[in-house]
Amino acid sequence: MLYFDRALKRQMFCGQILIKARHLACEINFKIRLDKSIYPDVKI
């Protein structure tokens, strides 16, 4: 049961990292799109 609990905690931790990474990717993507709308002729 202890091993299962540890595995579950690791899974939750990995899930949090994935959520944070996805959120960060969305923010970066949004920022790039915003920059492109402000400077449409700049190639990123």
C-alpha cells in the first residue's frame, strides 16, 4: 500500500508539472501571437 501511495504521489506530481508546462506553453504562444499582432511584419 505504501508503494501504491508513492506511485500515486509521483503521478500527481508529474501531472502538476504537465499542467504547468502546458500553461506556460499557452502563455508563450499567446505572447507570440500578441507580438505578431503588434508587429505583423516581424518574422518569429
